[in-house]
Amino acid sequence: SFACPYITGIVALMLEARPDLTPFQIKTILYAIAKRNEEAATSAAG
């Protein structure tokens, strides 16, 4: 999956702007802004 490099970049930008964020805060923010992919449940790719 190419998701890891994207998330790593997002977290790096978050920490650049707010170096005081804890891992828990970062996880909470990522979960809050995430969108559910409804197609993933029906996709046969893989």
C-alpha cells in the first residue's frame, strides 16, 4: 500500500507545525480527519 508514505508525510508536516504533539494526539487527529472508503468492502483487487 502506498498509504504509509502519505501518512508519514502528513505526520511530518503536523510535527513541523506543532512539535509538541504527542503520538496519541497525532493518532486522534488522523482518526478524526479520516474518511471511510466504502468501495474497499466491495473491491476484488489484491
